[in-house]
Amino acid sequence: MGLLALLCTVFVSCPAVMAREPQCSRFHYEEQLLEKVIRSEIRMETLDTAMEKVRTDMEAELIKLKGNKGINIISNHMYEFLSGLNSVNL
């Protein structure tokens, strides 16, 4: 009788233990991935805009330094730095 009770308990509890996890469709994962890619693109565009603003501000400052003080050590270093930025092509 004890063996029968044990077998009944095992068969009754097995479906609860081996219940399947809810499955999401393939489209759900693709939608999440697409949203993530779009957010990344927006962040990259924002960074690109900010980098371009920094580049133009530094170029304007370099022109101002050259106009006010002539070519000196600081402006030479800034010119080299900006030349390096321009060659990167972000």
C-alpha cells in the first residue's frame, strides 16, 4: 500500500515539477533586438553630433589663437591634435 501511495505521489507531482516554461515567439526576441539596435543607433548619432561640435569648437579656438598670438607652441600642439582628429574620420 505504501508503494502505491508513493507512486501516486510521484505521478501527481511530476507534471508540476516538469512544467514547461512559457515560450515567447521568435518575433518577440527579434522585436527586442531591433529596439536595442535602434537605441544604439540613436546613441551613436548623439555621440557623433557631440564629437563634431567639439571638433568645430576646437578648430575655432585654434583660429582665434593663431590670429591673436601668432603660431606658438600651444597652437602647434592643438593643430597636430586636430589634424589627428580629422584623419580618424568618425
